[in-house]
Amino acid sequence: STSLMYAFAQRPDTKVSDEPLYAHYLSNIDPSAYRPYREEVLAAQNCDGNAVVRELMLGPCEKKVLFMKNMAKFWCKLEEPFLASTKNVILIRHPLQVLASWSSTLGEANTRIEDMGLQEQLDLVEAVKAVGGEPIIISNDDLIRRPEGTLRALCGRLGIEFDRRMLRWERGGIPEDGLWAKYWYHVTHASTGFDPQLRSSSDRTPAPAGGRVAEEARKGEGMFAALLAR
């Protein structure tokens, strides 16, 4: 998801925002969630998710396109209606890959399938359909293996022109990175595009079959398959 945000950040017609609902999640949805940067996020962001929706998501924007990166579980407990006024892209990734990456940052003890947001992704798909929208589901594997074709198709669904600048970026971070970037974005920071050779080691190396990460991943396989089927 970070690489997708970086791709959109290369467009001169686009403003990107990195997880502006994070404080809403930590404050209102899962107040006990462990994050080493928790207090920094709560101090830096507005904890009122509905205000974020009104002022940022649906408010005035100086660019033609506003790209907001969020996790699906962040949209819970929001009262402000926004799904009918936005185009919702749902990026899916195999739970084993996500959990292995999560575990390497927060530790196995803080790694649960519930934190991956798979059920919330399924709920979001149905919620978007319920308001007459068409959720756009793309696979992380497709994005890595066929970036140009995947991005061209995505831009077509979004009703915007594909821009080849989306395929490359400068090594290192971007100004819009969230303050948690130093914990999570090292792979993207080392890249200059969608290079499969720079995928995290957790994507390339299977977790031990009997380990906690693999056990948690198995719990999510049905939900992941349901998302693929959408």
C-alpha cells in the first residue's frame, strides 16, 4: 500500500495523505493496540475521525485527485457518510505476507489475524455496493509483477489518465510519509519503483508451517479467498 501511495505521489495532479484516520483508530476503535509510536500519532493527528472525513476527505483540495491511504479497519465507527462520494480502492495481499511483515515490526506476541483488517475489507466491499458504488479490488501481487498494466487499469477505473511517472520514484521517503515510516517503510524507501527483487523478505520466505504467524494466516485464508473472488 505504501508503494501505491508513492506511485500516486508522483502525479502532479494528485495530493496524497498517509493514514489520516490512524489516530481515530487508536483512540476510538482499538485503544489498547500496541504501537511504539502510539502517543506521537495521537498528538499529531485529529482523533475525531468524523472531522477528518469532513475536513480532509470531503473538504476542499488544491489538486484534482486526493489519494488517501488507510487501512480498512480505520473506517469503523465513522458516522460521516463518504462511501458514495469517494472511489474506494481495496488492495489485497496474502495474509501470510502481511502477518510476517507485521510480526517483524511488532513481534509475534502482537500479531493477530484480526489486526490485518480482512473482515473489514469484506465489510467495506459490501458497504460500497450498498450505496451504489463499485469497489475496486487489486492484488498486491499483480501490482508488483505487472505494475504498468495494473496501474493503467486502475486509473481507467478511477476515470483519470495514466501517468508513466507513477512507475518510478526517488529512493528514500516522501514528505507525506506518516511518522511511523521508520518502522514500516524501509522496503519502499530502498526502492525506486515496483521492483520484485526488493519485496520484503517476509514476502519471499515462507513462515514456519507450525509457527504462530502461519497459524494466524490460516485463519485468514477463507476471507482472502472471498476477496479474490470479488
